[in-house]
Amino acid sequence: MFEALASSEKLSKEDATRWAFFLRDLVAQDPLDAQAAYSELFDRGRATSLLLF
């Protein structure tokens, strides 16, 4: 995946670098911790909830 980012012609070098840092940090985490952190993004209130009120 990192090679695909580096060779992408559609992403700027800056965006590719940001994605690479994000992916590096994501794969370094325990999968359950990463999933919990992602789920927390949507549990903060109506504005970001995935539930229909």
C-alpha cells in the first residue's frame, strides 16, 4: 500500500505523505483498539452519529 501511495500520480506528494503517516500509525495499533477509536468518532453526539434520530 505504501508503494502505491508513493507512485500515485493522482495524489500530491504532501497528501501521499499524510496518508502514509496515517496508515503507519493505523497498522501499528492493535486492531481492536483501532476499531474502538474509529467508533468513538461517531459516539460524540447527533452531529457525528451514525444513528438516525
